[in-house]
Amino acid sequence: MTGSSPFFPPSDDTVDQQCTEEQRKFNHVIDAVNALHTRHGFLSDEFPTL
């Protein structure tokens, strides 16, 4: 039995899965920002005070 209590800390597999899921979400955000920059340019080009 695994869980987040101090008596049953998450297993290494669970931690790896969480890291992989977080990395996948992070990569998705980076890909979306890169696509935005490709289509519209950097926001700092339009808003020099940023």
C-alpha cells in the first residue's frame, strides 16, 4: 500500500511517474510558448516596457 502519509511514503515508481507527468506538462507549455513566438513574435517586441 502506497500513499502520502509518513507511514507509507510514495514509492520510487510513483515519484518517477509524478516527475514524468510534471515534465510532460512543462514541455507542453514550452511547446505552446514556442509556437506563439513563431506565429506572433516575442511580446517584448510589442510591449517594450516588459
